[in-house]
Amino acid sequence: MLCRHGDARLKRIEEQPGYTGGFGIDVVKAFRKRTQLIRAAKDERDFYALKSLHYEKLKGNRKHQHSMRLNDQWRLILEIVDDAEGTTVVVVGIEDYH
């Protein structure tokens, strides 16, 4: 799948080895693993198949978004966009789950 970042800071976290964006190193490491997994996935069903991701569609005013677990506290917020190029996952942010 294609993967884009909704924020320049998120792109920088993925691309620059020393940059953490204010998050702990464990969150940054999990974020990088998840973006690799997103790029390797064939479609959204691959996320649902990995139960440890706790991939789920959000509700309410965020019903157009999905979330994926980074660790017990932090979640990756995603938007799925279908366009002429195919399905693109837009990484919107990293949020505290609690």
C-alpha cells in the first residue's frame, strides 16, 4: 500500500534516525515498524489479520479514521484514501490512548 504522512514531523520521525519528535524512543521504534508494515500490506485486511495491532475503525466525529496500536499507551491514527493511484494510508498522528 502507499503511505503518506499528514504532518511533516511524522515524516521526519520516520526518515531521520536521531529525530524523535518529542516521543520516547520505544514509540518512535514502533512507529517506524508500523509504517514499514503499512507499505508491505496488500490491503486493509492485512491489518485486521494481525490481532496484536488492534486495528479498528474509530467512531463519532472520527468515523473516517482508523487506529493501530503502537504500544499500551500510544496509537497511530490513520485515514484510508482510495484514489486513482490505488489505496493510500495517510498517517495523521500519534496519540495518547488514555
